[in-house]
Amino acid sequence: MNENTELKTIGYTPFNYSADRALFRVNGGVPIQEALERASDLLHLAHRLAEDAAFEKSTDRYAWAAHFLLEMSKAVIDDVVKVITPRSEVEVGKKAEKQ
């Protein structure tokens, strides 16, 4: 069995902010394979809704739904990346972001 199947989300990554405070956060303890499968599902739905939004000019509901699905799937992927990226690379990335 691949050792990555034992890795789980850390539950650190927030999404959907209100007044500079995260309203939601990825839950920790989810196997990363399952988390990535769910992110893929969310991305598929967002893609379909964005496609509908491109053709439906009278409303923005499809675009907003796609926006929130994309935000959720990005948070899941970012949380998984934090798990699978060696700690030294994460620290280097944080230092680069501050500059």
C-alpha cells in the first residue's frame, strides 16, 4: 500500500471570509485521496456552472455558485499541499510571500 494513503488533511486551510475572518475551514483527519476526490467533484460542478453562466446573461446565480465551489476546492487542495510538502519548502514559501 502506498504510504500517502495514510496521510490526512490537517484542517488548517480557511475559506469564505467575512470581515477578514474565515467563516469555514477544511476539516482535519480526512484521507488526502478522499479529499482530492471531493475537490475534483467540486471542480467538475464549478466547471459546469461556469459554462452555464457564460450562456445565461440574465442572472449571476451560476457564476456565484461556481465561485464558491472553486473557493472550497482550492482550500481542500491547499490543505493537501500543506500535508505533502516537506516542512522546509513550506517555510521557504512563507518567507518568499512576506518579501
